[in-house]
Amino acid sequence: MKKLIYILALLLPVSVNAEEILNNQCKITAGENEYARIEDDNYSTFVNFNKDLQINIECDTNFKNIYIMYNKKNTEGSLNYNNKEFEFGKNGYLNEVLKLKSNTKKATLTYDDNFSIAEIYILGESLPKWVQDWQTLEKSDLMLFSTHADDEQLFFAGLMPTYIDKGYKIQVVYFTNHYNNTLRYHEQLEGLWTIGIKYYPVISTFPDAYSTSLDGAIANLNSSGYTVDDALAFEVNQIRKFRPYVVVGHDEKGEYSHGQHILNTDVLKKAIKEAANGDYHADNDPWQISKLYLHLYNQNQIILDYDIPLKSYGGKTAYEVAKEGYAKHYSQQYTWFTDWLNGPNNSYTSATEIKTYNPAVYGLYYSSVGEDNEKNDMFENVKFPISEIIFNDKTSSPLEKFKKNYLNLNNQEKIILYSGLAIIFISITLVMIKNKKH
């Protein structure tokens, strides 16, 4: 029965509102041909194009956005419209929004290399919620090292919605890739977008391979042409690049003894040390994290509450949001993971009903800011720099950070804080006086 549901789900894997799409008022051609497969709301179908072909869009109505879902990888190119031109594809997003600066009825896409497109959507001035308008994060608060696509929705179920609701910026890093399985790659992105992740994930080049031990995972890694040192360098670079305060990894035992989960965390425990080691060569400057939490680690444990209503999710709980994210992994719904997360026949209504591999339980493996006392928040004792508290307007709740950190400030830091606030107040006052004179 579950396999039948999976097959039916693949027929319509993209959840869209047809009223938001303008394709029925447009004609999309490459050369002299139209290709129905790039307009069938199904990212499991696609068309391979030669770079010599241009994608021409002509509509009866104005449009301002083009949403492209590629097959296995994006391709760089240029967009021409209204005698204007801009380049796209440099960010590496599998699904990309091309935002025009003005309305138009015609546009041409020219690619630098052969390309493969799954879907093209022509949209108006506003972007529907289901459109993945990805951003690239410069500085993260929390970094999650997930091994496979769907692990982030299963063994870390509820973690991301919990901290997104609190206003923290999260960077997800995957230890393996599903580039050869286009469906899983798209499901991965759709699942993240559904739970509120707006920053594009980092995905390694290490292939997926099953084993039940650390040695087996290392052997699989080596047989693919990689070494443990390659894996270490990869993780160190991500920590140094995104500079997270809190890092989260898998159970040391690999949850259900998956070798790649074990290897991911084994490397991560070394990576947090080398990331702070100035003698370790990597692409970015050293960075000292504040904390490393491991799933199910049996020392210094904390338990997160995934069953309280979250304001930014309209009252849904973190557990409910996580189930919605996992539901986007259509190809995995027939597996045992589904009943594990949702309960038999979707009978679970709270995260507390999950008894094995509880996604709410973590242990503090490493801390540079002391042990937890309250044991219910990964950011307990974490102090953000004054500059972030005052001037960081990229977070959704700077006041939340201020309240969390103010009581931990020393006298010198409080002086800097008050000085900064005084400068802001004086600057605003002077501007108001100047404007009043004019």
C-alpha cells in the first residue's frame, strides 16, 4: 500500500497553486519546439538541451519572475528582456528565481553550457510561498551536520523549526549527496523550504553508501576516491566559513547503526578542534565554536520541547512542522522511517510518543561557555558579540538575542553597549534637528 502511495505521489511532486502561475498565458520554446515536460508540475520529468538552443518566453500578459527547477545541477547563463541583460546561475542553486527589474512580455535565456530543466514557471510581481527563493548565509548561529537527505527531518525532527521560531539563522550541511538521484535532491530542498529554511544547504561530494560500522563507512569513502582527511577538511571549512556558535551532529552510534552517520560524527568531533587550530590549513580563518551537541549523547543531556505552539508557524508545533517537512520526501514514505516519525497510520500527535532515537534528546559533547543548567536550550550561556546585538538587522528577532545576552555582559561590555546606544540616539537627534531647520 505504501509503495502505491509513493508511486501516486510522484505523479504530482510539486505542490503549486495554478492561479499564481502565468504559464497558460505564455509560450515557452527552444528553437522551434515546445516541451511539455518542463511545464507539467513534475520535477521527476525533464528535458536535456544543447547550449546552442535558447529558451524563448512570450506571454500575452506581463510577468516579472521566472522560477527554474533544474534536473541535476544548475547551469550559468544570461537573461535578456526589455533591452536589458543580467547573468544567472552563479550561486549554484538547483532551483533558482530570476527576478526581473521591470515587467515584460518577452524574455530569452541563453546558457553557457548544455543544460537540463525539470520545470519553468512564469510568475507575476509577487512570489508564491512554494517558490524556493534561496539565500546564501554569511554567518550562522546554528549549524546542523545531517548525513542524508531526510535525516534532518527525522533524527533532528523539530530542531530547526524550534530555533527558526526563536530567530536564529541555521546552516544545514549534508555529509553525502544524492546528485545521481534527482528526486531525492529535489525532495531535500522542498523539505527544507517547507519547514522554513531559507538558506541554501551545503552538500558534499561524498556519495551515499550503506554500512553498519565506522570501518565500513571509511572503506566506502576510500573506494569512492576520498579519504577521512578529505571529510575532515570539508567539515572544518564549513565551520570556518559560516562561524556557528552551536553545532549539532548525529548519534555517535549512528542512530540505527548507519556507518555514514557514525563517520560523520566521528569526523565532526575532530573538525571542531581543527576549526579553531590556526596551524590546520583550510580555506577560511580559524573559528572556535561555543557548543557541540550530539543526538542521544548520554552525558550533559538536554531535552527540547517540540510540542509547544510556535508563533511564527501559526501555532503549529515543531513536531508538526517536521512531519510536514518529511512528507516532502515522497520517495521515502514507504520506508520504516515514516511509521517511526508519524506513528502507525499517522497516529502520533506529539514528539513525546517517539520512543526510540528520540529527536528531542541531545548531549553536550563540547562547550567553551560552561555546562548547561536549565538543560532545555542549546543557546544557554552562548554570548553574541555586542556588534551583533546592536547592529545585526538580518536576524528576525534581535531583541530576543539582546534579552538572552544582556545579563551575561561584563561591565566593559555594558559600557560599549551603552556607548553604542548613545551614539545612535545622538545621531538620530541631530538628523531630526537638521531636518527641522530645513
